[in-house]
Amino acid sequence: MSDLRTDVSHSARIWNYWLGGTDHFPVDKEVGDQILSFVPALPRSAVADRRFLARAVRHLAGEAGIRQFLDIGSGLPTADNTHEVAQRVAPEARIVYVDNDPLVLTHAHALLSSTPEGATDYVQADAHDPESILREAARTLDLDRPVAVTLLGVLNFVMDTEEAVAIVRRLLDAVPSGSHLVVSHPTTEVDGEAMTGAVEYWNSQGSAPMTLRGRGDLLRFFEGLELLDPGVVTCSRWRPDAAEFDIVDVTHFAGVGRKP
């Protein structure tokens, strides 16, 4: 916990605050509230992003038959974490979580619960270092078999788009045909002006800087992949459950692609 900064906000803790959790500090609430003054609907985006994750993982563990998940930027544990969703469908599923926030490490026991048939592991690493991620993930995952690589709200912290694309390529180069990529990312496609103001404020607070991207940039992450319907869309509209009503566009876009 020596690297834990309680005087500087962190995205995982702000996200936790917006989701109604308790694993955050006063600075996270302060910055989170200030960001909401720019985009009051952001908690709705946070909820929609979590629901997208659950729907995507259910599809991958079910119809797509994926049994291995590499969840990069896992964030703080909440309801319906990746291993819980995947192992409900396929108890033998194996999941590796990756994050660079020391607070997430302290809660890793919640992420490491597993069915007897499956397995979970936690790696403290940064998305900028795919080599370390892959090396550590190989303790639990068989990288010769299909893997679902999930990057939700992570690539926006890689400021340079070429570097972000290169990270995705390196991760996908390490896994075989039949693997999948799952991405969500804050965009300029919804409430663009307000989101730009919110990100400018965020970047002025001394936290890890982040960037917004448009649909065209997000599509680059899926180049060479078979993009699943309905493509890259606001995450509330990616295969919504039949019971979801009043679906509205949110500031995070998402997509899922399959490596041919």
C-alpha cells in the first residue's frame, strides 16, 4: 500500500464512487462531483459500461465458447465481476485481472474467488506494458488457446493513439485465432463539448491524464478483427437485454471483435 496516494484522485476510485461504492477517498468524491458538473449523466455511463461488460462476457462464455479472460484495467470489485459472470455460464472459466492501482490489490481477494473447476489470478501491472501482462497472465491462462482480452475504460489513458493501437496489436498477436477483443472508451460522440471540458478538468488535477476518441479512432482497435454486430456503438446499445427499457446514448462507446 506504500504507493497508494490518497491526495490524488484515481479513475478506478471515482468510478467506484459513481457506481455507489465505498472504496474511494474524499479527493475522489471531490473530483468526481466536479466532473459531474460538466456531465451530470456520467454515473449513467458508469452503470451502462458495467452492464455492457456483463452482456459481452455472457456472450463470450456462452455462444462464443470462450473459457479464458484477460481483464485489463479491472478496477475495484463490484457486482458482476468478470469471473462471476463467466463462471455462471462456464464454471471452468479462467480469469486473470490486471490493474495498477494499489487499492485494487488490497481488494484482490474479492476478485480471486473462483469455482472449484475454474481459476482466477490478479496481476499488478500497467496497460502500457503488455509484455509484463502477457508474461504474468501465462501463469494462469494457456495463451495457445482462445482468450477474451477486455480493455474497458483503459485505452483512454494511453494518450497517443498509435501507441494504444500498438498495445492492442501486441496483446492480440499473443493469442490465437478465435480470441476476442472487448473495448469500451469515453468518446466525443455523445455530449462531446461537455466531455471535453470534463477531461480538461481531470487532466488538470494531477491524476493520470486521459483522452477522448471518436468512433473512427475506436474502429482502429478492431482492424483485422471480425467486428461483432452491432459494431462500435454507445455501450447501452450493444445487444441490450430484452428487459432494458428507455435505453439512452451514453458517453462510453464499446465493441467486441473476433480474431479470425
